[in-house]
Amino acid sequence: MIQLHNITKTYHRGKLPTPVLLGIDLKMEAGEFLSIMGPSGSGKSTLLHILGLLDRPSGGSYRLDGSEVSSISDDDLARLRNAKLGFVFQAFHLLPRANALANVLLPFTYAGQFPPDAQERARQALSRVGLEHRLHHRPGEMSGGECQRVALARALVNDPEVILADEPTGNLDQRSSLEVMSLLQGLNAEGRTILLVTHDNAVGCMARRVLRLVYGRVCSDEKVANPTQALQQLATLPPPGVQG
Amino acid sequence: MSLTWRLLKAAFTSLWAFRSYALLMMIGLIIGIASLTVIHQIGQGTRQRVLSMMESMGFGSDAFFVSGGGGRLGVRRGMKRTMTITPADAEAVSRLDGVAQVVPHKNVTRTQVSAGARHTNTRVRGATPEWAAARRWGVARGRFLNVQDERRRARVVVLGTTVARELFAGMDPLGRRIRIGRTPFNVVGVLESKGSSGWRDRDDMVLIPLATAMTRMSRDDKLSGMRTNLEDPGRREEIKQEVTELLRRHHKLGPGVPDDFLIITPEELTQLITSQSRALVAMLSFISVVSLFVSGVVIMNIMLVAVSERSYEIGVRRAVGARRRDIMYQVLIESLAVSAAGGVCGLALGLLLSGLATLLLDVPTAFSPTGFIWALSFSCLVGLLFGLAPARKAASLDPVEALR
């Protein structure tokens, strides 16, 4: 489904070009759950941006669903992001003045035409992340974990093939992190492909495959024999409100 | 369309959420549009007031005025014209099909009039008995000039109230004798007071029979002009043309020779009277446009800052599939919403202010559709024009950068 061959990325910001990715090869099948890990500066976010079609590689080939996407037009990239990908960010990035429902509806705005059942689908996505009671709350009126679940619903609503999550638990407490991770694991169990960037080992080990980057190169690419089940971890936590 | 509607709704929602901030942002625009509106309201009001004054003088859309002397319509006050219209012309025009009535008059030069030791300088006009009805100007005391006066070239006079006051100072002028120049006249009536027309005192005048003016008070046999009333206002242009041809024929004007007379409609006269205020309107409009331009620059700057502050929102929109042009469109819609809202506020303020001006200062104002259209189209133009730079900036943001 995803095939990267010798992907490089060099930024030209300062006087000297800064190479970030030095030739990444990656092959992913539909339904995989991959976490990309590495120390900061290893290029994991850049790789995710390229995989998420937010950025173009400087060199190499990227085939998504069999077609080359490393050099297609901006508009085509936008169309593919809208149709095939869903994003979750560390800082949630919800629109502050829109309620949960309106935030989840956002991808439909750019889908060419607004589907007639958009509202219904947005409600379903929100209840999928357990927020059916928060439809009309604004981000400011919800906890961080709830905000991230709204963001997850937004990533889900267009029924994308791949969900890309960039440090989705970075701003969350342990319970909220586990909730978000259990949702991602659940989605993966339903067959959705998931790409996760994290520097947290505990989170990374909840994926079924871990790609480790160091200085722009793949250092290891391993299957996780027994991924940690977030739901089980959640059960071991003391009930909310109790200081443990 | 759905996207536009959604973006407009979102733009107005956030405008409302930041209404005090937005008000500051739009204040220049509001003031500019308000003053533009007030200016147009006053211009329109003045025009309507002059026009209704002419209607009150019976000079409506079913009439025009033929005066002697040709050339362009200039400032008529104190200007001498060569008189060219003869009583025979008036007679011929009155027989044209569609002409209801021709009311000729002759102005004698401003003359000294005296009663005993008191004297004043006033306009002396020769008029026919129909003049009073045609001008809708009745007498307050005594009678108006009649057919016998005209036939006998009688030395009788009807006084305007200003002249009556100057000469008789509260005493009853009826039956008294005054001198116009050296010629003695009997006072038979006093006109109703009409007050000022805005540029001259309409009561500062005396009326004598036209025949008397033509024979006793003047050496030429030319009329100053004739009011021509029509049966059907719809045929005015056509009859104007016929009158022109008739007068050119009578005056033996060859082809290429300019008219030696002038036909004026109430609308043209209104334009002439309001031309000074129109120059003022043009100047103030210009100032408003400059202030609108400045307010556009203010809006542009604030929008540019807002684009930087909302870069992550732009990043998110790009991530979920917005194209560059979608972002550009959104920012343009937002600046359009700001400027349209400012335009509507300015228009409301302008209507309020011109209403107050009428109420408190008796400034004539009237709803001006052109002012309305100018206000709204100008504010939208400002929004589009000055939204362009922020829109381009927003569209050119790199999604990865925007999300950082």
C-alpha cells in the first residue's frame, strides 16, 4: 500500500543545506500499525509529513496505492489528503470557536461536495471516540483527552485508509494517553492502517511494528511480538478522581 | 456555494465573537461610509427640496421655460441676455398641438420704486392675468392684474410683500399711488408671501400688466421668457423639439447658427441651482474615498497579523484537504465579511446622522439610492482589494510550517 524507495529530504533554510532524511526505504501493507520512533532530530516528523503528503521528498519514490505521489501537484496532494488520510496532531489543532461537531465536519468542507449524511457521519465518528455527549462543546470546554478524541474523530470522519498521528499523546496525561491509544488500537483491529510518531517507548510498543530512525536513516524495523494492549493498561489504573 | 456559505457563516460568527475588536478594525471604514452616505443624503435632499419648490411654483414635469438669448446655461443671476422672444413667438407656441398654456413675462431692469418719501429698489415684472394661476401664487390683499388692465395698458401694480413693507411699513397699500421710475402706478393688490427661494427673496418684486411693461416701461418689444405648460408631460421632449424648430424658423436662423433662445426644464434648473452643492458633494466624496482607502490599509494589516496568528488553523485546513485557493478564498471571504459589515454599520450610522441633521438642523436630506449603492459597493471593493495581500500570504503558507 505504501512503498518508499530511497526517500531523501534536505531543507534549505540557512546558508548550508540541512539533510534530514538520508534515504528511507519502507514497505507497508494495508492494516498495519507502524510506530516511527527515534530521538528528536532523527527525522521522524519529517518522514510522517512526507508520508502524509504534507511535504514532498527531495528525492526518491513514494508510491501510495500503487501510484507515484512524490511529484504530483499541490491540488492533487490536497485531494489525496482529503480522501485517503486522516491526521492527529500533538497540539490537537482544533478550531477554537467551532464546537466538536463542527470540527469533525471540517474535512467534508473540502471534499468537493458536502455529503448529505455529513452530520450523521460526524455524530457516528464522535460516538466512536466516546464523545456523543460532547457534540456542542467547544475545545475550550473540554479536557485535553477529549480534545484529542475530537481530533481523532475528525481524522476518522472521512473514512480514510491511513490515520497519521504525530505524537498524539505528547500533551496528555497517562489515562487520556491510554484512552487515545486504545482507540487507535481498536481502529487498527478494524483493519485501518495507522502510522504513529512518538518518542515514548511505552506508546511505541503498542504498535505492531516499530521503525526506529537515527539521523535520517532506518536503524531498525521490527515486528512487535506482543503489543501492549492499552485497554488492559487502562483497567489497571485507579478509577478517575482517585490519586494514585 | 455550500463552501462559500459555510465560510461566510464562520466569518460572521468570528466577527461577532470578536465584535469589539472588529469594531475597532472597521471604525475607519464605518466613518468613511457614514460620511459618504450623509453626503449623498444631503445632496439628494437638496435636489428634492429645490425640485419641490419648483413644483410649488407650478413648474413641474409638465412644463418648460423658454427664455431669450442663447448659449449655455450659466449663472443667470445678474446676467444680461439679448432678448429675442417676441409676443408673436409666444402666440405661435401657444397654438402648437399639446401646449396647454403659454405664460409670457417681461422683466424690466431693477428700478427704483417710491411712495412719498420712502423708496426701494426692486425687480419689476410685466405679467399677464394667467401668471398668478400658473405660478400658483395668489394675492393676500386686493386683486391680481386682470384682462382689463392688460387691454388698457393700465398703470396698476401688485406688490410683493417685501416691497409693500419697505414702502408702506405696515400701512394698507391698497389704493395708494407709487412711482416706478418716474411713472405713477396705482396699487391694486399685495401678493402672498413666498419667502426666500434659497438664493433670492421671491417677495422682493412688483408686478405690472405685461402690455404696460412692453409699451410704457421698455423700448423693445421682446419678452424675457415664457412659461410653457403642456397637456401631457410625456410629450415634453417632442414639444421642446417643435418649439425649437418653430423659434428657429421665426428668428430666421440658418443651419449651423446656434439657437438665440434657451429652453430649460425644471430638472435642468434644479441642476443649475444645486451645482454648487454638487461640487461640495464631489469634494467630500473624494475625502471619504481617501479615508476608505486608509481604512482598507488598516484592515489589511490586521488581517496580515491574523493570518500569522492563525497559521495552525490554516495548517489544519490544508491537512484535511484544503487547496491553496481554498485558503485564499476563505481569507478573501473573511475580509469581505469585515468590510461588508463595516459598510452596513457605516450606512446605518450615516442614515442616523442625516436623520438627525434633518431633525435638528433642518438640513434637507433624502434617501439616495446611488449613495446606498456606492456605500455598499465601495466597502466590498475595499474588502476585496485589501484582502488580497493577506489571502495570498495565507495561501502561500507551507502546511508543515503552519502546523509547527
